[in-house]
Amino acid sequence: MSNKTINFGIDLGTTNSVIAKFDQGQVEVFKNPSGHKETLPSVVGFRKERILVGDKAREFLLTDPKSVVATFKRKMGTTESFSIESLGQSKTPVELSALVLKELKGFIHSGESLDAAVVTIPASFDTVQSNATKQAGQQAGIKQVVLLQEPIAASLAYANKKSKSLKAGSWLVYDLGGGTFDVALVRIVADGELKVVDHEGDNYLGGADFDQLLAEKVLVPRLEREGQFDNLLPELKSRSGRWNALWEKLLFQAEKAKVELSHATSAEVDLATKDDSGETIDAVFEITRSEFENLVQPLVDKTVEMVRTILTRNSLQPSDLQFILMVGGSTLMPFVRKRVEECAGVPVACDIDPTTAIAIGAAYFAAGKQVEEIANAGQAPSAAKLHVKAVYQKATRETEEMFNAKVSGQWQGCFFRIRRQDGGFDSGIKELRERISEDLPLVADSYNIFRFEVLGPTHERVLCDFESIQIAHGKYSVAGQLLPEDICLQIDFTDTGEARLDLLAQRNTLLPARSKKTYTVNRTILKGAAEDALHLIVKEGSADDLPESTKTVGYLQLTGRQLTRDLPKGTDIEVKLEISESRDLTFTVYVEACDQEFREVFAPTFREVPTQTLAYESRCLLEKVDDEITTAVDLDNFESAEELKHLKKRVTDLEKEAAKLTPDDSTDDRYKLEDEKRRCAAEVGRLTKGKRFDTERRQFEEMRDRCELLVGEHGNDRERKHLDELLKRESYVLESGNARRLEELTEQLSTLAFTVLRRVPEFLQSRFQHFASQQPKMNDQTQARSLVEAGRLAVAQQQWEKLDEINIALYHLLPSRDQQEAVKQGFTGIVK
Amino acid sequence: MHLEVQPKSLFRLLNQIFELERKATRLADGENVLRQVRRMKELFEEDFQLTYEDPTGQPFNETRTDVEARLAGDSAENLVIVETLKPVIRFSHGPTSSIVQKGIVVAGTRTEQP
């Protein structure tokens, strides 16, 4: 024997279980970390690879009885087992009890391991049942299990509460819980030992029966009087009944009223529901204490009868008993106390907390029991440290995030559990595997901190190098930084050949981020030609601004020398951008025609400014300023024209200086000039913003009117709906003053208009006539001739869908320069 | 004046405000009442960092421990919260919060409550 005492007491109840610990003269009842209740329902569920113990399992008891088990304590020591459908196997009462004990271990906030405990058993338990309880304790990792009868434990709690020794003699322990009733005769025998002399009980009588009576006999009849119901009670009580949800609500209201009637003479039940005819019932029912007491009296009297039976059987008069000790939650009802006292003729003792008394008494008993050496000597070596590599989004706007992890080390036979710190989520206990995943629901606009635990075979904590998951939701972004500016790719604008920006990653995107887009090559790059090149320029700055006003953060040049074959105009390239949390930009270009991939990592500390590009952009900027001056004068906007003329002097100087730079210039002039170029470009953007928007607005209005007309005359329901949706955005986009957004909206309208037009015979015929006139230029004359003939036939036979297909085929036979007639040559060589 | 307020009293008050809000929502001209209800909720949030949530309509499964559910019907899958009898009450402390009162709800399939 060691000098250490056991100290832990456990009430392993039929309905609820409790764990307490004696420490320096006081007993602490541990609370469930989830919900902070002192009691744990003795219910175990197996749902979707999770083990659920307690409240969550109890919730599913009635709806999923094939996977959830309760009251298994009644079967302890029998050969019966419970078939669990979701597992495809059975669980014994011992295994189920062990799971409850393992869950209780998790209540011990001090982190102590539970190697020894006093576990209580009903007075009625025989040796086999007692041994089964011991076995359950051992399966839960409790090496030393000392059993104690529940009435004795309650009596010890009472004696310690009163701070005096129990006098020699007899008393009754009356235990009326949520679902069971037990009464035991306890006596101090000659040698001063406490002993349970006799007991009686009913496994199907408890507080839940009172609630049901109140709902059934009081609330339901009143509800029937308030509304029109057919066959209400059966429809309420049947799991498939129409009113089963209302039944659950009635039971809750009944329980609430029952509690209220413990300290008030009347209680109100506030009910809102609909009846069979759909009418709303909004009623308040008053229940008096006497009404309730009359209702439950037969049930309470049943318990009194058992008290009398014990007295008769042991030839005792009420006067032979010192008191009746009231335990179990239902003894909080004043009527129960009063009725038992009146009928039995014995004073009742209600000095102890009836829900935790048994565990508290067990803890007092445990304080006097020494831990056997074996409990420590036989301690299993702690599991080897586990390494968990976790992958999850640290910041998100989603309502839930997937948590993935790879586990290495000795994980076999272990479990894991994830609980949200605010108490709103518990994964349950799940088997640990090499790879695990779990959906984690998140509280909006908040930090969500989850505790990750690895549990050993007996659910003891196992050392692991990963303990906490932190996910910021919504407005918080500390778990991942945001992109401060848009990241864009510079492309050529097909109408004018001017440079413009295409958005790759939007400002405020949470990092890391990635995006992928496809662009079209707008000039042919011949294999081996050094002078032919695509210029992939990655820009940082608003996508709405002029490219010249943004910073170049990356540059990738693809020349003919790098290609394995010719890259014809019109082929696609796929551009992929990845931005790390530390803002490294990884830029990948996949050239489909050559099946080649080019990759470049742009470190944020390295600023790429090729002098050739700088000179070109400065030249373009100067041309642009000239154009803008002309336009401003044409529009009589002399104020802007004057400002632009001032600006032109700066840009001219810039262009001259940039032209002087050699490609290998080693000074920092290129950076200074690039800054100056951006400042000038931003100024151009500012001075011409209104003009750009006005131009876009005119184009938008023209396209909108055209589209409305077309959809109105030829559109189908889906197209009309689509048009409505696009036009709903009109006021928002116009108010934003953002030319790019307006341009996008115009493009969408244009696409819709073209879709409708392709069903309009006049349009198809005019398009066909145009293509037919271009036939001599087409690439494959034989095919072109055959298509034109087929087109003429389709027109004659009014086969419009066929004509549309022919038009498309003819379009593809046109030389590419004719496909994009108005395209001017730009610098980058890529378009959208 | 020193007035000590017990947290449970505040929770009880919030539960009553929740009931009030629910009843006012059902009234045809409940907007006037709802304005005051919203003001009361704001005061609770500003002065006590307490807010409540009505999870009605949200999905329910066995991992949700912010509510205690009474399940209706004979199906245990694809459940939603069909009625909230007591709201979830949260106490905010800086950027995080804790559940100080679990909600009490009835969960079932969507068609459970006619």
C-alpha cells in the first residue's frame, strides 16, 4: 500500500453519471467541459464513425435507437449485449459502461490521470454485476476499482454535510431520479459499519414520467380546446406522427412548469402552434401547484408503497427510523418530500444536493482508501509522441472549414477528438488513422479556437505535438494576411492595341491565394526567333487604373528561342499565379501548342524593371498624353487640356531619359524613372477618368438598348431573366464610376445579344452572305465551297440552326487576320 | 449605489427579450415593438457583451454542442432545427466568445412541423 489515497468517487448511474474528487477536506464535483453540467447522461451513441457519450447521444436515443444505447446498467452482469447497427457489431454493458467512465475522465480539469476510483453500484447488484462494474472500470484504464453501494455513498455525503457522525440506528435512502427509483434501508451495525439491509425499486419510474403526465393530461386537453385537432394525442406521441415536434415542445414546457411549481404556487405555459386547419394558436395555460400535485400523486404514492413494503418486511415502525434521506433530482419537488414524510411518518432529510450526493459520498469514501501499489507499478508506459501535420485554412469566410491532418508515430489503437473552445462543437471520439479529416463549423466574425486531443486506448491523453486549431472567420485576418493591392497581368486591348490590366488576384484576397486564367496569343512567335517575344508583365495596383501607373512586380519574357515549335497567333496560353503568405509570386505559363511550361518565382524584395519595357511604356505614355490633349481640346475641355500639357513636359523628359538606358544599366536610374512613370500615368488616369467613363457609358447605353430590343422580340424566358439580372446591376455600376466594371457589364450584354441574334434568321443570312463573299480568302477552298453550297440550301429550306453551324465553320476557315480585323498590334502579344 | 447583477438574471432577461421578439414578429404591426427589442439587445451587447442567437432553420447533427435538442420524428438524418425554445447566449471577450447558455431546440426533418 502507498500513502496516497484514491480520492476520486464516481456515481455510475443508470440515467446519469457524476465524478467528484476529495481534496484537502473538500469535495469538488467536476463539470463537463462542454456545457459545464455536473451530470453526464449514461447514454452512448455510435454515429458516423464517432463515439458520442452523454447529452448528444441521449438526443438521438429515440430517433436512432439502433445506434444509441441507454440504461445498459440494468443489464450489467448478464450475457446480453446491444447490437449497434452503424458498427455492424454488438457492445456489452461492460464496454458501454467503460465508455461512460472514459468520458468522465475527460471532466478532470486538473489533468491528473485516473488510476484508482471508488465506483458506486446499486444496492441490488449481486456479485456478478459488481464484478462487471469493476471490469468496466478496468477497461476504462482505472487500475484499482473500489465498489461502494449507492445508499451508503449518499449516507456518507449526508454525514459529512452535517459534520457529525451518524448515530447508531436505521434510516432510509430514497432515490428518485430522472428515470429510476430505489429505496434502501441503511443501518449502522454493531461494529460501527454502515450496511444496506434491504432495498426496493422500480426501473421505470422517475421525473420524466411526471413531465409526460403533465403534458398528456393537462396541456394536450387544453390545446384541443383552443384549436381544431383530429386524433391529437396519438399524432403527438408517435415518432411518425404529424405533431411529434410539438410533443417534444410540450414535454419541454411541462418540465419547465414542473421546476417552476417547486417554488411557486402556479406556473404559466406559453404555447404557440398551428392546428389541423392551419390556424395559429397563441395561448397561455396556467397550471396550479395543486393541479400538478393531484396529477402526480399516484406515482409518488407508488414510491411510498415501496417504502412501506421495506418497513413491513423488516418489522419496523416509522418511529424506528431516524430519517429518510432524499436523493435523486426528482426529490427537489416539495410535493415528493411532503408526501413521503406524511405517508411514511418519518422526517425527510434534504440537506444534500440530490443530484451529486452519491458521487460526493463516494469521494469521501475514496479519501479514506489507499491506492494499491499495483496501480502505480503497473502503469503503462506513455504512448510514444505523435507527430501531427495539419492542413487547414487559417482564415476564411466560409461557415465551415475542412481540417486535414497526417499522423505519424504510434497512432494505432488511438482516438482523436476536436472541441471548439466556446463549447459549440464536439467531434465526438473518432478512431485515429494515418490521415484524418473533419469539417469544423465556425462562429461568424470571430476567432474559432479548437482543441485537438489524441486519446489512448482507454481514452487517456496521449502526448502529441499539435494541440490547437485556430481559424479566423470573416472580419479577422490575423491568421493570414490580405493582399494589399490587385495583382494584374498586362494585356493588349484588342480594339486599339493599347495596354490594359486584367485582374489575376483581387485586393484583400486572403493569402495564400492562387488564380488561373487563359489568354490568347495575339502574334505568331516563330521557333528560334530571338526578336519574337511574349511579354508577361505582372502588375501590382488597381486593375481600374492605367497599367503605367501600377508597379511591375514580375516579368517573364518568352522568345522564340525558348519554344520547341512555332506558336501561332490565336492559340491559348494558360497563366497561373500563386501568391504565398509571405507574398512570393510564383508565375507559371503553360503554352498549350508546345506543351511547355515556364515558371518564375518573383521574390518581393527583387524589383524587375527591364529598361526595354520602361522605354516602351514611357513612349506609349507620351503618345497617350498627346492623344488625350487632342481629345480634351476637341471636347472643349480646356482646363484638362492645360493640365495635360503641363504633364506632357514631365513625360517627355521621362521618355528621353528612359531611352538612354542600356539593358545592363547598373545604376538605380531605372527604378527612379519607373516611379516617375507611374506618377505621371496616375496623373493621366486622374485627368481622363471622367472621359473614359463617359465613353464606356455611351457604349453601355447603346448595348443595353439593343439588347432589350433583341431579347424582347426574340429572347426566351431564360434570356429575359438573365437580362433582368444584368440590368439590376446597372445603377450600382453607374454609381460606382468605375469604367472597368461598366465595360464588363457591356461585354456581358453583348454576349447575351449575340446569343439571341444567332436565332434571328435575318442576322444569320446577313452573316452568311458576308462569309460567302470572303470565300476566296479562306484557307481550305474545297471545304469552303462545300459549306457555302450547304449554307445556300439551308437558307432556301429555312434551316436556321444548320445555317448557324455553317457560319461558325466558315468563320474558322477565315485567315486569322480577318477573324480579328480591327486588332492592332500591342506590346505584350497576349489578349483576353 | 452598488448593484451586483448575477449572470443568470441577465440570461433570464435575455430569454424574455427573445420571447418578446418572437411574439412581436408574429404581430402585423410589430415593428414598433421590434425597434425597442433591437435597442434592448444592443444595450445587452454594449453593457454586458451578451448576445443571443436563434438557430431555427440551421442544420443539426450530433457535433453541435451549442444546443440541446429534442428530436422529433423518426429520422435521425438531415435534421434541421425546426423551433428554438431557448436561444443560444454568447458572452464576447475580445475577438472570441463563449457559449454561456446552450440553446434548447426541437430538431426534425423540414416537413416535421406542419
